[in-house]
Amino acid sequence: MRNRTFHTSINLLIEPDTYQRLKMIAGLQKTTMSKFIREGIKLRLAQYDKENNSMVEG
């Protein structure tokens, strides 16, 4: 059996005005929305780790 990865469209997860802002900023930075969102998630995880003195391997 094939291993499938299912993706949820980002515009279903966030409010429409936030989606438009993300799209505009990604365009201004000349990057894709996916890359912009992934980098933002990584920043939030790093902030959480710093605040809680977490050590994550990998």
C-alpha cells in the first residue's frame, strides 16, 4: 500500500485577511508562501524551546 501525505490548504486554517497578508508579504519577499510559513513555524518552535529551556534533538 502506498504511503500518502495529505495536505490541508493554508487558507482553510487561517482567517481570510491573514491569508491575504501572508500572500502579500511572501510576494514582497519573493518567496513562496510555503517557505514563509515553514520559517515562521520554525521561529515559533525555537522561541518556545528558548522560553522553556527545551532541548530537542534532530
